[in-house]
Amino acid sequence: MSNKLIICAVCAAFAVGAGTVALKHHFEPNVIKINGQIPIQTEQELILNSDLIIEGIVQEIWQSKWSNPELTEGKRNVLQTDITVSINNIISGDYSSDAAVVRIDKGYDEESNTVIESNGYPDFTEGEHVVLFLSRDDGDLATDEDYFGLTGMRQGKWSCSAKTKQLLIQQIAPAIATRLFIPPSRVRAVRLRR
């Protein structure tokens, strides 16, 4: 009788252990890390390479989506996340909307339980105050949707602190207007809200 009890206990322990491993595998996402090096850009290069420079608040982080969900042959399939940023100030460039969509190549796909992490792109948090250097996407994954990429990847996002605001007022705005010889018609005054 005690042998049967021991065998039942061992089987139960095995079943619980196997079930735990299966559940853990089912719920833990498959994490893919992308690491690399990107060329460092100076402030002037960020300005020159940007179609739009804005100061604003991260309004919404959308559910990530694959760039090629049908797996069309010859096209890359990258997990991308769109971030909506409400615009407080346009520092440089022309844009008629009160919000801009920024697309980054990283995110989480719930259906496949896959996380793509990339050291080339920054993280965003809803409610975060940011200054963004943005460019229209002209890469191989570009679509006709109205969105921007970050100029210089992670270098194109600055968390907006009092120090960042001061840097904008003292260095970036004058650089846009003078050192880079951008016509005044393309430069808007920097009026940062407090």
C-alpha cells in the first residue's frame, strides 16, 4: 500500500512539474534582442536630418504590428510600434496636425507572444514629456501612412526636463536659425509651456 502511495506521489509531483514548465513556456514571451551600433549624430546633424522637430507629450502607445504579416516574399517582416505624441510646440518644420505618430522597430506581439527588444530605439511611456527629432520614413518598410521615424534612432528622442528646455532655448533654436542657415520662414519660435 505504501509503495502505491509513493508511486502516486511521484506521478503527481511529475505532473505538477511538467504542467508548471508547460505553463511557464506558454506564458513567458519569446524575447528577441537586436543589438548593434549606430553612427552618433551631432545636434546640428540631428537638426539637418530632421523633417520635423517637436516638443510634446506621449499620448498613446499602440499595439505592435508586423510590417509584412502576409510574409510576402522578398519583404522583411519587422515588429513595429506606433506612438502618438500630442504636439505642444513645433520647433522646426511644417506640420498641420496637433499630434504626430512615431514608428519604432520594436514591441510586443500578443498573438505570437513575442517581444522584440532593440538597443537602437528608445522606450516610450504614456504621459512622458519629450523632444523628438523626426524624419519621414523613406526606407524599404515605408508605407503611405502619416507617420515619422526617429532621426538617428534613439538619438532622436530627448526626455524633456528643465535642463533639456534650457538647452533648446539656448542652443538648438539659435542653431536652427543661425548656424545652419535655415530660412526664418522654416523656423518657429520656441515657446515651451511650463
